[in-house]
Amino acid sequence: MTQYLQGVRGDSPIEAAFAFLPQMLVVLAIAFAVPQLTRRLGNARLLIGGIAVMLIGVGWLSRVSVETPYLTGIALPMVVVGIGQGLGLSTLTNAGMAAVAPEHAGAAGGVVNVAHHLGGALGLGILVTVFAAAGSGADGPRELLAQRVSAALAGAAVLLLAALVVALRSNAPQTSRVPVKRAKAASTSSWNRGSRTAGCGSRRR
């Protein structure tokens, strides 16, 4: 978006930096509310909701063009993305550290950080490739840059959609295995009771 703001809209570096201010303020505000929301809704729901909100915001941003107004086409989608980032990033880290023994917390934190960096590098490489391949039918440099930024954001929306599918599948309730385990436990306990009853009867005789 920085390239779009400076190369298409003609913003200065300072103006482009201030253009991200709504998103940063929302991320900061949501970050303070995440602990309370996690206790109320659970980490998995916040993670899925955060990814879904980011998907909506990035999909909205992918509609940018040369004529896109800042308020409705850039600022508001950035606010939506900021809400999703505030909800999703910290809960994603929590999900990676969940059920880790205290003695392995350092190693788990390192693995999570490595996964963040590798995922960021891989995603950036994919989006740069999409950026470079887009905009073949543009009329001028501003139109070319706008089309490329739009294509890269659309690619980011696709990656977020894939992340949402993974999060939904990873947090799906495992209800099919519970009855089987309960049935096995019930049959085992009933068999044990029957064995004890038979043993007591034989002793009485």
C-alpha cells in the first residue's frame, strides 16, 4: 500500500505514513481487549474471527484503482484489517504455544517465531511474483502500479482464505471419536463389574 499511496495518489512519505494511522490505532485498541475477549469467547473463536475480518478488509482493499478515494477505499478497509490483525495475530501465537509444557516453552516460542518469519518470507515472495505479473494492459505508470497493487492484495486475500480454511479444520470439534471412547470405557467397566460379580458368586459357593 505504501507504493500505491506514493506512486498512484502522489502522497509524500510523511503523508503515506499518516495514512496507516487508523489501522495502527485500531490494532493497538484491539490488542488491549484481546485478553478479556479470549477469556469470554476462547482463543480458537478469536483466531478464526480475526482471519475472517482480515480477509474482508484485504478483499476490500484489493478493489483499489487510480480513482479510489482515501476514506471509503483505503482508510475504512485499513480499519477492518486492523481489527483482524488485533484479533488474529496474538491468538495465532497463543495457538502455537497452547498445551506446551513449561520446560519446553522456550523451544516452542522459537518454533513459532521461525514459522512466522518463514511464512512471511514465503507469502511475500508469492505476492511479489503476482505483483510483477499483473498490469499488462495498463495505459500508464499510475494505472500499471494500481493494477499491480490490486492484484497483490487479491493474492493476499486468497492466502488469507487458505489460512481461514486451515484454522477452521484445525479447530473443528472432534465429536466423532468421543462416543467411541465412551462406549469402549462403558463396555470395559461393565465387563469388569461382571467379572467381579462372577468372582464373588463363585467364592460364596
